[in-house]
Amino acid sequence: MFRDEFVEAAPQGFGDRQNTKAWSMKWWKNRVYVGTARAHICVQDASLAFRIGGIFKYPKKDPDLECTESPQDLPLQAEIWGFSPDEELWERLYQSPQDLEIPDHPGKYVARDIGFRGMAVFENPEDGSESLYVGGVSSELINPGVGPPRMLHSEDGVRFEPIPQEPGTIMGDLGFKQGNMRAMTVYDGRLFVVIGESRGEGDLYESRNPAGGNDNFRIVSPPRMKVYDMCEYNGYLYLGLTQDEEKEGYFVVKTDAKGDLPYTFTVVVPNGGYLKPLPSNTVVSLCVFRNRLYVGTDKPAEIIRINPDDTWDLLVGAPRDTPDGRKEPLSGMAAGFNWALNEHIWQMAVHEDWLYVGTNDLTSLNMKNWFVMGLPGIGDTLRAFQGYDLAATRDGVHFTILDRSGFGDGLEVGIRTFASTPYGLFFGTSNPYYGLRIWQGRYARVPDEIDPPQELELEMKEGAALLTWDNPGEAQWFRVFRASGSNPFEEIGSTEELFFRDDSLEVSYNAYYVTAEASGRTGSRPSNTCLVPLYSGPTTFAQVRDKILRYGEQGKFSDAQGEDWLLERLDKAQRTLEDGKTEEAQSQLRRLRARVWANEGLSEGAPLLEPYCAEDLEILLGRLARRIRLVEAGYLTAQDLAETPAEEPLGVQAGASSAEGNNESLTTDP
């Protein structure tokens, strides 16, 4: 789906600007459920002023914020809303009661829940009935002693009741350090929830009877392990951890949560994925897509992908050396999709066989900084990229950037929640100034519309951008679009070929997409997006050969002859190319690619490779075949495709700087 296929599905803030964040969302019982956060920036500022003081003041002087003079007067009654698509009706199903007297502020009361941060559907093992559980957030940050966060549940999706949390029990004695409930998921007949501090990380609790509350929960994570998000994958519960104290970066671990405590936790990805010198210290989001686990991180906003055998790939982020060798981003994109102010990959979701990715963007906060806005050239760049990014991919490697500016509202900080439904993809945003937004997207194919170009690739050669792609099957010619610096996309040329050379790069940031055209037909949607600077090198025969050899070492072939069979045909294609027979070499690689992709074995009944390995090898072979077109056009030589250059071709070209280092710093090159 593209930008024009999304419509705003609810009034902003549900009619109340203090509903500032769609903090949780779930599709259940033919409804979209949304839990809100109330006045979250006001609460954050009040907490900083109360606990740190100094430069932190409350209320902040900002014409776009509406905070009360006293934080104890903030309207903090969190809400749960439900949307019935058949009736196109939003209803407020629950509003937290404002009946807690604030300690040290006699006569003043605050809501029991100032936000609902997590949702999960749990099946009762006794009768198979389902209930929706909602994790709350208390106002302990600004009102010490007000009490622990609550968990609500609903059996019918209309009436919500708190679970028992009596003093003297585990759930009743949650203190300041356990002021909110964030991640919630169901695994192996248990409800797991992260209960911790305001930022989101905390201890992992489990319960086989969550409706019972009280001592029906227990902590199952070891001391000092801080969990931020979690997801069931490949028969295990995977956890994304925060590592603040050691400054060694986030960890991803897994557990089968079986047997007596302590559970066994196995490290899958350590040390922030080995990024140096400043790795991300927090996993923010986890999502399973095409039988792999996608991991989104915070500062820098990277995406890695964990495979079924627990090896992992870098998809979006800075190149780095690891114990398993050099890893470059398979998408070619640096952290934040080449935009350093994308603070983190906030949420991911699968809808209709696409993975959608939403970011949290700090640009609007920098726009309010008078010093930053006074720097030469900064203002225009920030305005062009102000607001969250929404991206999508159907193979995990080629990303289409659907929007970079918060759907036109620069005060939209981020995409916080998604829900895939039979009525389209819903997502909820964070807007601390004028209230959250809810968007609904539905794919609407235009009659006679042809498919877009497939797998657009980019490489740099002597200062020029070389683009290649595959014909979707019906296209007669193609239009090439580019966005340079802070300028919007504009058409820069057209061609009947499956490649294009752009010699007119003048700034360090450029984005490209291509559309397909045919006489008497509706033009296609955009292809995936390619960005300059480019942070990965081009595919070579040597690289593909190394991949096949590694698969052999790892025992990924179903037939003992599979490795030799592939290498023999790869070598044959390379010799054919070196003999100048470019069309024949392309044909050989296409046939080999089709054989790998079809998962046909050398013997009956078994695929050649494990499915995820076949997918990765198919992508590499396709990239190699497309590069041969550039040899045929005279832009490259056969030698360019033979060996990986000695210097790492990280493509930080056209005057850009490396993505290594502090990704929090402001840059004019998005």
C-alpha cells in the first residue's frame, strides 16, 4: 500500500488532544482496540523537573503543548477505544477512574491509569474462551506512593475489569521501579508481561491464570536482566534486552521457559550486533515475517534479521566486523533509513505478506530548538524530513519508503502501534502536541494497472549512480524518479532498458524509485526505494561463491552433491561472462536462480537448500544477473563482477560520511 491508500480513521486524539499516543492496539472480536497515553510529554517534563531539576523545567514553554501549571492537575485518565469497521463506529469503552488521592497533595486526585501500554489476547486453558488483557501505567513518576500499575481484562470486549492486585501479593506490591506494563505476549499457555520503569524495560513476569492476579504471577527473568520486548518465534520465546550499565549494547536471547526456575536463556545476538563504538543499547520491536525474526533497535535505529538457525543478518544499519565476518546492510541503507534523527524502529507488523516498519523521529523536537534552526542549511532539511517514516518490504531486503514526513504532519513523532485486520492495516501514532492519529490502509489496485519494476538495485561508479531492475513482465518503458537533498521526487529520465545511469548527483543524499509503463495500461506503482549514500558493496561472483561454501559448511544442503552442483554452474556463468557472452551469462544465472528459488532438489522429494537459504541465494543471484546488464552497457567490466575489492566498498559516496559512530548527532545529510 502507498500513501494515498491510507485514510484517517478517527478524529485526532479521539477529539481530545491529551490522548497523545496510541500506546497499544489489537484486533479482536471484529474490533480494533486502542489504548491511549495521556499528556505523555507533560508527564515526562514534570518527572524530569521533579526528580532532576536544574535545566529541566515544568511546564515547558512551547506554544504547541498544553500542560497545566501543576502536574497534579494534568488530565490523565487513560482510555480504551474500540472501532467496529462494519459500522464505522468508534466507541470509548473504558476511561480510567480518577479516584486516587495524590500523596502530599490533599484534595487532589489522579487517574489509576495514565496510559495503556500493552495488549494481548489470552485463551483460557479450561474452556478455550478468550480474554483481552491490557497493561496499564501508573503516575508514580510524578506522584510517588500513588500505587502500582494495573492490568485490566475483558471477556466480551466491552466491559473491562482490573485483575486482583491486593497488598501483600506479587501484583499488589509492585513499586516505583515497576510503574508500567509494556510488552505482553502469550507463549506456551502463559501470559508473559514486562513490568518495569517508565522507559519500558523491566522484569519478565508469567502467569497461567492472569485473571486471578495477585500471586498468580511470578518473576521469571534473572536479576539484572532488563527486557524491553518479546516475541514467540521458532518454538521459543525471544527477548530483546536493554543493557544500560555495561554500555555493551543490546542482547537478544531466547528461552523455552520450561522446567523449574531459573529458566535457561541462550544468547542469540550479543553486544548490540557488534556495532562500534556506540551500539544501540535497546531492542525496541520484534516481529516474525516469512519465518524469520526481525529486530528493531533504538539509537541507532537498525534492523537485523534472525534466521531459524539463530544466525543473523544486518538489514538496515552501519557496516561492521563480527566474529562471523564482515556484515553490511543487505538493503544498502544506514540506520534510520539514512536519516540519523530516526531515533528507533518503533513498531513492525505483517499485513498481506508485506512487512511494515514505523519509526520514531526526533526531527520535530529539533525543529523547536532555536539554535539548531539557526544553523545554515539545517531548517530546510529538517522540514523535509520532519515526522515519522513508514517503510515496507516484501522480501526483507528491498524496502519501499512510503512516507518520510509523518503523512504531512511534522508534529507526528512516530508510529507506535499496528493492527492487521480483514479491513486493512491500521496504525496509531504519537503526537504529543495535538493528539494521536489513527490511519487505515487498504490496497486498491487500479484497473489495467501493471506491476512495478522488481528489485531495484543501486551501485556507485565514478560518481555516477547506476540503477538496475527487473521487468515485471508487461512493461514497455520505465520512468526514473529522484529526490535530492530536501527536494521532493521528480522525474529525471525514462528508458526502455532495464538500467539507468545518473551522472547528475550534486548533493550527498539522493533517493530513487522507478515506475513501469505500457501503452493502453495504467502505469505501475513505484518500485522499492534506493538511497545514496550506499552502505553496502555490490554483489560479486566471489561473494556468491562464499555464500554457497558457507552453506556447505553449515550443512544446509539436502544432497551431498548440491554444493558442487551450484559451484559448477556459477563458475560456468562467470567463464561465459569473461568470454564476452553477456546474454548467455545472464540466462545461465536466471536458470540457476529459478532452480534455487523453486527449491528443487537433485534427488526426488527434497529441496536443494533450506528455504531461507534458498531465498537469500536467489536474491544474490538476481543481483549478479542484473549487474551483467551494466557490463553489457559498458558501465562495468567482467572483472568488476569477479572479486570483492580489497577496500570495503561501503558506498559512502558523493561526499557523505560513514554511519559508524554517534548516530544521535544532527546532520544535514539525511
